Amino acid sequence: MINGAHEFYIKYAKEAGFSVRSSSTKRCKGAKEVVRKEFLYFKEGVSSIKDGERKRCRGMTRENCKAKLAVVRSKTGKLVITVFVEEQSHPLSTPRRVHLLRSHRSVFEAKKSLTLQFSADDVPTYQQISILEFEAGGIENIRCTKKDIYNHEAKVRNELRGQDAELLKEYFLTEQEKDPCFFFKIDVDDDGKLKRCFWADSVSRRAYGCFGDVVVFDTTYNTNQYGMIFAPLVGVNNHGQMVLFACAFLSDEKTESFVWLFELLKDSMPTNNPKMIITDQDPVMTKAIVQSLPNTFHRYCSWHILEKFSTYLNAITYRDFYKDFQQCIWESECPEEFERKWVTTIEKASLDNNDWLKSIFELSSRWVPAYVNHIFSAGMSSSQRAESSHAFFKKYVSKRNLLIDFILRFNRALAHQRHEELGADHFQDKLWNSLVIMPQFVRENATHKMYAAESSPKERVRRVREIAYDKELDFASCTCKKFESEGLPCRHILAFLRLFGNIPLPNQYIMKRWTRGAKCQIITDKQGVEIGGQRSSMLTWRAKLFQLASEVIDKSIIYEEASVIVNDGLQSLLGKIESIVSNTKSGGISEKGSTAPDYEALKDPSAVRAKGCEQRLKRGKEKATNAAKYRGRRCNGCGKIGQSHDKRNCPLLNNPSSQNEESPQHALEYDSKADSLSSTGLHEKMKG
């Protein structure tokens, strides 16, 4: 009832043009019940600070106004107004400005929840005000200002510090109650601080059940205040889109942490281990994969290796021979052809003593297509899928986020990603290209028929592919191994099938993971429990209620009688809702999960600095800029520091005869941190 008197006086003050605040409160002895309450003008009283003592210029906080209202609870339980001073000794606010006064502004619970979800969706505060203004029918009807929302967000961040990890755990437990297929695991250190955590919802686990044959793993940094490493495991779906399988936070990049992560991946996912996992050349990751995924083929990211050519080759050699290395890597069909072309290129470029080239050649079986195309890779040769997902999610999260804030923002980003549609048709383009190919019979034995298919005249490199038709299996394979590595029949096989009238495509050439029905299957975990879907959010409910309310208002507003009915109905509903809220706050309705936990609270993680923090691959132009800033300008042509020229007008590059005067190998001594030229055309080549 006291709250009712306060609200009544606030409404009166708003109509009159001033603001109010609560004052003295009197309670019964030995009881919490309020028997007397006073409400005053918010600048009531006299300031104790003299004008000469003020350190900064600010408005008067006290004006000695006597306006007030006092209420007393009678013996019958009713509130009685005992004091009411109406006279004002200060100027009143105008109706256009009264909504800016303090007592008439408040960030109510509904707006707090909405601003939290708006922030999770990366909506800036100034845009949040615009949305609220549009819904309320004017900025004066929002009942709060932009500064109020900023202050509320800062208050929330301050309140979360110290209990961030515990809130993250509570969030996971809540998600598990709503989605029984939600899986998570938290590990702590000896001090009870969060050390690492792993989670995967039902949608991600179902996605792994359909598309978990190839996993891409790459770590990223600066996604939270603690510097913990964000480690998502991703793959591609039947449309070629990136899909998320699971996520983890790690406090370090030790073998122990990666083993912990991979073991949880195996335990939480419904199907067997992946056929292939793609990572960079991190030796710690390699050791962990050997230990946890011994039957999974570990492929190194081709893009990371190719990017280093500009670092470990001098500018002249890179310019003259990088395309030869590209052709050797991407256009070799078998290991023998690759090795022959590699040796030829090494001899032409006089790179026999380059230790880095020797090291990557020894690892050819882990990254060169000619060695790995016999294993299904879903068309991926690098970890760029993971890095593109990092770039996408970093639009929503930043190093300023607490863990719980990160999760809310991350989930909004994930919801957006899951709703993206890709209309590409994987088979139509290949079928069109197959029309210009005519396979020719070569030979036959008891089990196979051999055909030769010459490539299209438009292709840069003309070669003859061999098609082997297995009579017993009724299946054709091609030496390009596109079907084995990507699961899609190449144009040579399509031309062979068309030659014998096998169109539409026979079932043995259609991999289910690429079809529309790839996800139309029941996915169960290892205990046989079906993995289901997701829940709807508060914004979904809000949208439904707004739609219904808008329809009622639109139909009733043109009829006075109907408007009266709607108004009376809304007033009645508001009273019932306020009764529910009041009972909930007073303990009449118990809130689920409000009991105190019977375990020791989880402590926030310690701030860490991982070895790859703030490091990323830089292109040649950026590294040249940094070199000029910190070490003096370096020419990417001759490699000398402090020169007045650059690569565009370098005399060594523009005058080939000058190469005889000074050995390029001597003039261009690059270490592992030296500036490098950009690998032009690399991405286009990889897309091809």
C-alpha cells in the first residue's frame, strides 16, 4: 500500500511539474511493517556546501522547498494522509520537459531485459532508444533517457564482476533444464577458479550427427575480459555453409587442454570420430590429436603454409617462382607428379639449401592435395572456415565482454548464422561443364573398363583424366578424386554417365550429407536419446504479444465503443499482472532456482595471456608499414632498410642487370619476422 501512495504522489507531481523522493520511514517495533512514510520534493532542504566551496559548477541540489506528502497506516489497515503541503517555492517544469525529471524516469524490468537482449544482438544504445521511442509513440513516453540505459548497463557490469563464472554455470544449468540435450562441462583449478569449459547445444550436436565427418579447429583470442582462448569446432553443412559443432574456453594452449577438449567432443557427440580434422601446424595440437583422435586423419591448413612463402623466400625468388610452386601444389594429380615438379622448381630457383622448404616437403602427406585427396574433406583444404567464423562472431563479441555477456551475444550471433540460406546448387554447374567432355574407350579387363576424358579447351592446363569403371560394383571413379575428397561427382564422371544414359544421377553418386534431406533424420546420443531442438526467447514472446495487441488496437481505434472495451480490458489485465509481480517479489510465488546452492561458488577465471594473443597473419603491405614505423623504412624489392625508394621504383627489380652486381641472396636476408610480399591470387586459387 505504501508503494501505491508513492506512485500516486509521483503521478500528481508529474501533472504539477516537479519531481519527488522518499524521505523518513517509521516502522512498528519488532516488525517490518511501515506505519508512516513521507515523500518530499526532490530538492527539499538546504545545501551544506557554500558557493565558494564548490569544486565544480553544478546545479543546485537543495532549494528548501516545503512541498511534501505524509501518510499513516490506521488501525483498520488503511493509509491516511496526515500532511499535505501543496505550495511550491521553486519554478515548475513545463509539460514538455517533465518526463526528464528524476522521479518520472526509470529503467523498468521489461526495459532492462530488452536492453540486455538488444546488447546481445549488438544493437548500440542510441539505436535502442530509437526502437523504444518508436514503440512508445514518442521519446517522452519511454520513461527513461539514454543516460539511464548507459548507467544501467554499467551497473550490471559492475554487479557481475566476481560472480561471472558462477553466473555462466547457472546459465548452462538453465539451458540444460530447457533443453535436455544441452551438454556442458566445467573444469576448475586448485583455487576453485574457472580453468576451462566446453558446451554444445542440441542443434550443434544434431549438426555433428549429420556433418561431423570433417572438423575444422582453430583458436582465437580477445573475446572476453580474461583473455581466455575461444576454441570453436566447426564444419560445413549440405549447402556448403559453416556450422558449429561445439565451443570451449581454455586458459592455455597446452596438450592437456586440447586433449581435454577432444575427449569431451567424443563423449558429447552422437556419432563416431571425424574422418578428418584440419588445423594449423601447431605441434601441441598435433600431439593432442594423435593422443585423442588416433584414427582421424590430421590435415594441415594449406593457406597457412602458402602464406609463409613470402616470408621464407626473398622478394626476387618469390616474384619469379611462387606461381611454379602453386602449380606444383594444386595441379599435381599424384604424389609422384608433385615430387617431380617440386624438385624441378627447387632446382630452377636454386633453393636447395632452404631449410623451411625442406621441412614443409617432409610434411607433404599432411597438406598437399595429391597426398590427401583420397580422404573425404568436404571440399576444404584450410582452416579458413574457422577463421571466417571468428571474423563473423567478432562482430558481436569483444575483449570487453564478461563470460556471461559473451554467451548472450554469441548466442544471438549463432541464431543469425543458423538462419542464413545459401541457394547454390552443387550439381547443376558440373553437369553443364560435362557437356563439352566426351570420354573415349581405352581398354578393358575382367573387372574394369578404362576411359579417357580430355579437359575442356577453355581450361588453362590441358590434361587427360582416366575414368575406371568397376563392372561388379557398377561404379566409376576418376583420377581427379573429386568424389573421394568432396563427395561430389566431377564433370568427367558426369560425362561418362551421360554417355551411357545414366541421367538422372544414380544413387551411389549422391552423398546424403549434400542433399536437402541431410538433416531429415533422427539423431540420437550414445545412450539412444534423441537430440531435439531449441526454445523460443523473450523477444519471440514479445513479438507475438505486440502483434496481437497491434491487431486489437487497429480494429478498435476507429470505434469509440470498441476503444472503451479495449481500455477497460487492458486496465483489468494490468491489475492482475501487478498482483502476480507483487506476490512474486513478496515470496508468494517461489521462483525456480532461487534456493542457495549447496556447493562452493565457482570463482572467476584468472586473466591469461596466450601465446597467440593479438597475433595474426599480416599481409605484406601492412608489415611494411609497421617496419617503417618501428625500424625504419624497408624496401620490399632489395630488402634494404632506410632507402628512399620502395618496391615500385626499386632499382634491383626494375634493372635486372643490377642483380649481377649484388647477389639477391646476400641483399635479401629475411628472418622469420621479416617483411613479406602478399601472396596475390592465393585465395582465388584456393576457391578454384
